[in-house]
Amino acid sequence: MRQSRDMFLTPRFFLALAVVIIGLVVAFFLPVLLPPFQIALALLAILTLLDALLLYTPGQNGAGHVFGRRVLGDKLANGSENDIAIYLENHYRFPVNTQTIDEIPVQFQRRDVLFRAALRAGDTAIIRYQLRPTRRGEYQFGAVNVFVASPIGLIRRRFRYGQDQLVPVYPSFLQMRQYELLAISNRLTEVGVKRIRRVGHSLEFEQIRPYVAGDDPRAINWKASARRASASTDTFVVNHFQDERAQQVYCLIDKGRVMRMPFAGLSLLDYAINATLVVSNIALIKHDKAGLVTFSNKLSTIVPADRRSGHMLKLLEVLYRQRTKYLETDFELLYTNIKAKIRQRSLLILFTNFETLSGLQRQLPYLRRLAKDHLLLVVFFENTELDAYLNSPADTTEDVYNQTIAEKFSQEKRQVVRELQRYGIHALLTAPANLTINTINKYLEFKSRGLI
């Protein structure tokens, strides 16, 4: 019974059967055509039986018929394109045509995961495609269904592999690794990170080294150069500095209802989580300490700033469990907890969202107190859907009215930036898609200026 459930008639069979039936109907009026179409009907039945026997014959060396396997990592990266592969092996003694349907999780809502491949006897094939999850959590993969047809092509046999595979979706560790490799090889400019000129010498002294063409003459160590001159060496030496290390960098993630808004499938909270993962990793590469605070109407999580081995894995696990709350954020609670638990002056990168100037002014007293004790960077988001609407042509009077209102909201975003800067608070207004790059640029700017 199970084998019969795995057998399916192909469109080629139904097309041939339709031709035979039409011929038999015509033969009712022209009896001379009846014997040829009776022979055709018998031939179709014989070929169908032969096709079924071919598909159920043992494979080469007694092996199975067709082997299939889904290949993917033990977890997926949220908001990134994840590579998925399906590996196929043909153990039949003849070539086959395959149609592979992967039962991907329902969260993706995709109906285009059917792949065709032709395999010679003993041949293998790898089918590759990508999935982009937009929510963290556990995703349930079903079976890999491989439908196999012989060269006759009247019947397909189904094989099922890899059923019920549970895969968690974590914050975008793929994006983190990409930036990590570029940071190690000093190629961050390739993804839009600006090369920032260093201002002044608010850096830690590392060593002295011989002067080479292009060095800043102001960095010449005259005393050391004089000693080398007395030793009959006329080479100047310069002081070499390195970035100040072991500074604390905390990412503060607002989980209130303002972070629920989605753009390109991802919520603002998920954009902030992905950016936090990357910025924290860059901070560790720059020998700083990375910490995390998540909050809404209650304080959710505090991970003290650290740079020991395994710290990034801890941050990844904490970020994986974060969920949006639906109540208004309590910034007073945030301020009191940071004042009590973060004693050392630190860089605080606050990911939140202000849609109106009045919304900022309610929280401004607490932001000013935070900025008094720490270096505070407030990161909030442009409404890219609103900007796209503003750039579209206005065809009716109603469109003009709507665009005027939209322009008012867009202007308020820029007023929020000016209001924060008026009180000496650093602000970053960015599109969600550019959040990671722009936040890294700000962090490196603060490092180059010696603000942390």
C-alpha cells in the first residue's frame, strides 16, 4: 500500500491516454481505425507496466534507488540569505529525470521550491537555493520529496528524505562574520564603512619606530632621536600610538511597541538586534568590551561589558530570546538601572524610535542625564515607506494633501535630530537597511576622535 501511494501518473501518460480515447471515439464512426487504436491502448498499458517495473528494480550493487539529503547549517541567520543544498544520487542502472520539492517551513510562504534535474546512471547532483527568514525562533522543515521518472516517463515514483528537521533562526551571525573578516583584513570600506582620519593624539602609546616618508613630523620623538644621533645613527624615530583599549561599549535595545514596525519583512527590533551583534563583535576586535541592555516597560536583560572568549556566544544566545513588548517604554527605569549598574563611563548606543518631537521631549530629561555620565548615541529610524511616498508624483488634490502631511512627519524626524544635538547628545537617523554600516561608522568616528 505504501508503494502504491508513492506512484504517480505523469502528464505524458494522460496525454497518450487522451489521444487513444479520442482515436477510439473516432473509430466508432470509422471502424477501419479501431484495430490501430486498440493496439495503441494495449501498447500504452504494456509501457506503463514496464515503466513501473523499471522504477522498482533494485539499484546498482543492491543499493537503494535514489538517495536525497538536505544540507544546511545547524541554525539560520535572521534577515540574511541562507544557503540550502539538496544532494541527490542516482543508483539506478539507467538515467532518470527528477523533480524535487522541499517542504520548507510555513513561515516563508513560498511555492517555488520545485527543482528539476536529469541524472545519468550513478550520477550525482547538488541543487542550491536560498532562504531569508524574517523572524527569530524555531523553523520546522518537512521532507525532501524526490519524484523520479525513467526514460519512458509515464510514471513517477516518490522518495522522501529528511523529515521533521527543526532549525532555530538566530540573529544574523552571517552578517557578523562578514564584517568580522573585513575588519580583520582592514577592508571595511568595501561595504560602506568610512575611512576616518585620526584627529589629535588621544591614543595610547605603543612603541617607537624609525621614521619613514609620510609619517607625521609632529610624532617625532626628539629625545630618542638625539640619543640615536649620539650613537652615530642619523635616523629619526617617531612615536607610534594605538587606539585606547578596554573601553566599554553598551548597546541599549528598546523593545517597546515603537520597535514593532516592519520594513522589508524585518521589525525594527530585529534590525537593532542584528546591528548590535555586528557592532559588539567589531568592538571586541578593536579590543573594547561589549555589553548589552534590553528594556521596555521593564528592564529585561543586562549583560555586563566583557571581552573574554565565549562572550559573543553569550550575546548571541541572549539576543535570540528577545521579543517585542507592546507597552510604552520606561526610560526613567532605564536611567536608574544604568546609573546603578554601569559605573564606568561608557559608550551607550541606544536603539529606539521617535516618530514625533513631542515623543522625544517626554524622554529627553532621562536622555540628558544619561549623556551627562556617558557618551550617548541615540539611533532611530527613517520611515523609508514614507520617503518613497513623498518621492512619488501627486496626481490628485488628495495626493497633495497626503504628501503635505507626510512631509510634516518627515520634517519632525529631522527636528528630533536637531533637538538632541542642541543638548550635546549624539544622534543618528538612518534607514533600517543601512543601520549596521552607519552605526559602525559612528563607533569608529568616536574611537578616532578619542571620545571613548
